[in-house]
Amino acid sequence: MSYKAPAKLNDTLEIYSAIKRIGNSSITFTQEIYKKDSDDLLNTVEIIWVNTHQPTHKSVQIPDDIRKKLEKFLISQT
């Protein structure tokens, strides 16, 4: 998480989320928080989520049907 500027009480915020990477068993999300209707970037964050088999808590492959549904949210790495 990288704080750029503070938000103030009663500020309306806009949060933009995208998928940066889809791995074998993990997904990397990226988010940016702005003051509404402005280019004032307040915060950026990168979150790594790991798909796990709940009874064993071991990482498992992301199912192909889920991967295909999420690919439309994948941002290009240019």
C-alpha cells in the first residue's frame, strides 16, 4: 500500500480495481483511490490472493472457467 495524499471527512472517493496478473494459483489485483471527479491520486495498493483448498489450506490451481471469467479484467503489461 502506498499512501500519496490524505482523504478528508466527507470526501467522496472513487476506487478503481483491475487484475494485474493471473498465475497458476494466485491473482494479483491492483487498486487506485482518487477523490471523486479529480485526478488526485490518494492511494495505490497491490493485493495477491491465493486460491486454496479450504480443508487443507494448501494452494491449488485456479479453475479454467474462473480464469476465463476474470481475464476481461486483466490489464495489459505494456
